[in-house]
Amino acid sequence: MHFQSQAEYVHYHSPEQRAMRSARAESERLSVVRNAQVLFNDGDIAGARQVLFEGGISDDGVGEYLRLWRD
């Protein structure tokens, strides 16, 4: 990432900005998981797997979600 000034760098790495980015990422992850779970519950396992992969969930994470939802 390229910053035009030290102030931009400091702002980007401030605790408030980090918290905002973390909250946004968590919200996006939850949305991906919810969408995948709807597909899973509708019987579209491959679709659920694809949504999780496209959402940036690791192979291990995808496997864990699928195992969790099967139980």
C-alpha cells in the first residue's frame, strides 16, 4: 500500500481505522457464511462450498463449516 504522507500512514494504522476494517471484514465473512449455509440447507453442497471458497475461506475452514452444518 502506498501512502502520500506520513499522516495518511498514521491514520490508516490508527486503532480506530483498524477496528473499522476488522469489523467490515467480519461482517463480510458472516455474510458469506450465511449465504453458504442457506445453499447448504437447500441441498446445494457444491454451491455452498463454492461460496465459501470465493469468500476467502480456507480449505480447512470450508471443511469445518460443512462438518458443522452436517451435525
